Amino acid sequence: MRLTEDQAQAIVRLARQVAGSQVRVRVFGSRLDDHAHGGDLDIMLELPEAVENPALMAARISAKLSRLMHGRKVDVLLSAPNLMRLPIHDMAFSEGRLL
């Protein structure tokens, strides 16, 4: 995985600040390929409870993580009981790695 241990810990810490202490963070996509270069950061936040404003939460986390990653684009996917599950969720669950 192309994240340092410090970056991974900072991502989890930031996700917990915004989404709560029960959030689980999963990295998926090109960041898992150690031979790739560049690319954005794709993360999925797994939330045990319903999210009131998912678009706002995803945007906040994306912006904060982008600053943490020195301007790199960050795509945030949310998984919560009140949100529709799409094929991208299945891919993130099956191929992603928990931080």
C-alpha cells in the first residue's frame, strides 16, 4: 500500500474526528498497488449508524485529507445503514484494506 504508517494513522485520526470514534476506514483502488505511481486516494468510511448529511461529511473529509496529502485528490465513499449500497461499495469491501 502506498501510504506511510504516519499517513495511515493521520487518515484514521481525521476520519474519527469528523465521523466519530466507531468509523472504520478502508483504502481501495490504485493506492493498494505498490508498483503504481501517482493517483488519487480512494477511501471508504464504514459507519455503524445513519448519516444525516452524507454529502457534507464526505466533502469535509475529502478536503481535510487532501490538505493532509499535500493537495492530492481524495475520493470518499460512505457506507452506512441509511445509504444505498452500490457496486463500488462491493469492490471497496472485497478489495480494500482496513487502516
